[in-house]
Amino acid sequence: MPRHASRRAASLLLAVLAAAPHAAAAQARPTPAAAAQAQPASAPATASPARRPVTDTIAERVLACTGCHGAEGRAGNEGYFPRIAGKPAGYLYNQLLNFREGRRRNARMTYLVDPLSDAYLHEMAAHFASLDLPYPPPARTDADPAQRARGEALVRHGDPARGLPACASCHGAALMGREPATPGLLALPRDYLIAQLGRWQIGLRHSAEPDCMAQVAKKLTPQDINALANWLPAQAVPVGTKPEPASAAAPETAPALRCAGVSEIRP
Ligand code: HEC
Ligand code: HEC
């Protein structure tokens, strides 16, 4: 998205948040609403985006998130922005904390979540997690059959010789995640997947410790990442697919790696 559009999205969010009176009351931390109220009273009414009438619902207040993450948070598998609709609430919440606390770096995401309280982050995460919306058709891929087979084999079986567990052992048999905090791997853009795995490798993305994905990512070669990023977005998501319940983890496939946020969601 062009820079001015994402700037507009960010300021719209702050305007919408500022216009939500109960959001302001719920905040323990300083809020955009408080900042807006601190404006000089002489500011012309027409210049104040906070005066825009909005209904005070969470769906209204998160409208500006959808400027980047797609209508209702269902960004497609082209471009870069990750879909957030339908991901487990614990995962979404952990990411909002990760941006706020510096374990993930994206200037705009950090700017948006920095003033918000844990309670508000929870509310937004629960809202997007509750959306049960169709997925985009699979992305086209130019990968040759050998590369596709390599991608699928890594996802389903890992590479035991290198101590690499199957992605499916944590991300679910349908690869659409597992409650409470493991995300799905389908319907994400190729460029986003490559970037995230690369960031874990070089230490620009972390989850709270123990950071199992950092260990997984560090075992991947550039060829592995390419194969995964070609195969995953090219898979269809059957209608109605949801994250698996936490109880779906079969003991024989339970990974040896421990992941923060999966067994230890912070309140
Ligand atoms: C200016 C564009 C923009 C806006 C507005 C925006 N985001 Fe994001 N968001 C991004 C980008 C880009 C990423 C991926 C960053 C990265 O590479 O790690 C992201 C990542 C995320 C993630 C992690 C997704 C995942 O699968 O790991 C969540 C959750 C999220 N955003 C929630 C929100 C919420 C909630 C809002 C509204 C308060 C919002 N975003 C507004 C651009 C935006
Ligand atoms: C031991 C369990 C485990 C295994 C094995 C595993 N993952 Fe993950 N993965 C996770 C968890 C937990 C998260 C959420 C991390 C966080 O909260 O930041 C995650 C997050 C991700 C994300 C971020 C998704 C997003 O929306 O930003 C990607 C991409 C990913 N994993 C890819 C893979 C791939 C590819 C494999 C196989 C090569 C794999 N994972 C194997 C547990 C695992």
C-alpha cells in the first residue's frame, strides 16, 4: 500500500479510538483519546477527526486496522499484509504484545499498539479471532514439482536427520493453527512468509522465551524457505476450517520444542 494510504489508515485508527468513550475509560495507560482531549479547546471543530460520528463498537474501532489487513482483517495471499481474521486469539494477542514490547519490529504496528492497554489488546485480538470468514483462492505458484514436493515434505514430515520437526506437528494437521496460540500457515502471502522466517533466523522477530520458532527457523536453508513459501500459499483452505482445539495435539506428534504462549499464555 502507498505510504500516504497507510499513514491515513494509522491516523484514522487513532481518530476512531479517540472517539470511543468507553475505550478511553478502560485504559490504564495513556490513550490516544486522552491525547485528543488534551488538544487546545480553540482547535477548529472541522479539523478534529475525533468529531467524526462513529458507533462505539469494537468493529468500528478497529476499522483502521483493516486499511492494511484487508476488509474485516481478511487480507489475501498477495502482497505483504498478513490476514488476521480467524487466527487464534492467544496468537493475535501475543503478537500485539510482541510489537508493543519490541520483540517484533514494525514501526507502524508499534506506533498503533504502543498506547493501548493489555485489556484493549485482548479485546481486539478476541474480535479478529471470532471472525469466521471465507479464505482467498490458493495463490498461483511457478514452483517445479520437485520444489513443491520438498515444501510439502518439510511441512508434513520435517527432516528428522536435521532435527527439524514437521510444521504440521504444531500448526495442526489442516495447517490452520491450534488453539490457543499457534497460527495457521495457509492463506499468508509468500513474501510475508519469507520475511518472517528470515527475521527469526537473524533475530529480528522473537516470541517470548522459549522461542521454538527461532529454533525451527534456524534449521531452515534458503532452499527450504523458498520451497515452503511456494507450497504453503498455493494450498486451498477448505470452507469452515478453523484452528484445532488445544486437545487435538496427539502425543506421538507432540514436539520436543517448547513454545512460549502455547502453554503459557500471559493474562
Ligand atoms: C499501516 C498498516 C497497518 C495497520 C494500520 C495495522 N497493521 Fe497490523 N501489521 C502490519 C504489518 C506490515 C504487519 C507485519 C509486520 C511484520 O512484518 O512483522 C502487521 C502485523 C500484525 C499482526 C501479526 C499478524 C501475524 O500473523 O503474525 C497483528 C495481530 C496485527 N498486525 C494486528 C493489527 C491490529 C489489531 C491493527 C489495528 C489496531 C493493525 N494491525 C493495524 C500493518 C498494519
Ligand atoms: C514446536 C512447534 C512448532 C513447529 C515445529 C513449527 N512451528 Fe511455526 N510457530 C509455532 C508457534 C508457537 C508460533 C507462534 C510464535 C509467536 O507467537 O510468535 C509459530 C509461528 C509461525 C509463523 C508466523 C505466522 C504469522 O502469521 O506470522 C510461521 C510463518 C511459522 N510458524 C512457520 C513454520 C514452518 C514453516 C514450520 C516448519 C518448518 C514451523 N513453523 C514449525 C510453533 C511451531
